[in-house]
Amino acid sequence: MHFDATVLLTFPVFLVSIIVHECAHAFAALRLGDTTARDRGRLTLNPLPHIDPVGSVVLPLALLAFKAPFLFGWAKPVPVDWARLRHPQDDQVKVALAGPASNFLLALCFAALVRLAPEGGFWAPLGIVGVAGVWWNCALGLFNLIPVPPLDGSWVLMRFLPLRHIIVLQQFRLVGMALVVALLSTPMIADPVIHRPLRLAVRACLGLFGVAMPGGGL
């Protein structure tokens, strides 16, 4: 286990990314009629209300320190009372998509940082932070669009399913995350579902600012 400068520089980026993701859910819910998240103090960028000790700190730090080939973690889910939304069926999709959308917007912000960061000297670490921000936010955005409960993409899928299928899908909520992680640990599945789309998304974000993707190509 080794905490080098890269871990210390990039872990805060991961933390900010998952917190902004949850805040986006809270903000969207508020705009669409539900004040639950705001009333419970979750409409804030203060990390303390959002941090899950294991999912936000212990697990991602351990993966970073052991140089795992992937980073995984989570913040506390934002509470949403779907019944209080003005148009529950349509609005639950908007609330769900607000999280991944915030990550893609953050990825663009970090891509701009990569473009502006000097290549050497005192400000060089900004480039490391920027690249990490692009990769992790694209990964968070794409991962959460997978249509398996409890991920955000499942709410989009359920909008178009009959009730009997929704009931079946909801039964996977407790084991859905473990199932997704297991499937994505299989290269044959992970490459077309996450790795290739992720490389395309990162290349697109950096390309908008005239920055070549680290490592080149796909």
C-alpha cells in the first residue's frame, strides 16, 4: 500500500465528483417540486452530509493506494420523495439523469483545466488533476447510466416498462450493484459496455479543448 503524490492530488477530485453528482440530484428534485433533499441538508457542496465512510473514503483510497485498475466508490444517496414531484413519471427520469449530466459537465471543466495547465514547473500538478477529473467524471457518468438498479439508468428504463416488469427490476436493487461490478470485471463485457465508451468520451472532452488523449487513440 503506497500513498504517492498522485493519490493525494486526485482523491479530492473523486470526492468532489461524487458529491456534485448527488447535489445535482438534489437540485433537480427541488426544481421539480420535491424539497426533501434540501430540507435534510443535502443541497450543499459541503462534503460532510454526503460522505459515506466506506464508499467515499476507505474503498476509493484503498483502490488508489494499491493502484487498482479501476476506481469505485459512492456517496450517500440523496433522498427523493417521488410523489412530491409535479409530474412523477417524467420528473423521476430528469432527477436521475441530473447526476450523470453533472459529471459530464465536470469532465468538460476538467478538460479545460488540462488545456490551461502549464506542462512543467509549479503548476504541472494541475494537469494531473485535470486528466483525473476527465477520466473519473466520464466514468461516473457512463457507469450510472447502466440500466440496473440502483444506478440512475434504471429510472430511465423503468419509465418505459409496464408495472409488472418494474416490480421485477426493483427486486434486483439490493444485488444490482454487485451484479454490475461482477459483470464489468469480465473483460468481454467491460470493454464494449464501459471501457470503449469511456475512451471515446474522454477523447471527445479533451478534443473539444484541443488536447490529445493521454496514451493516444483508443
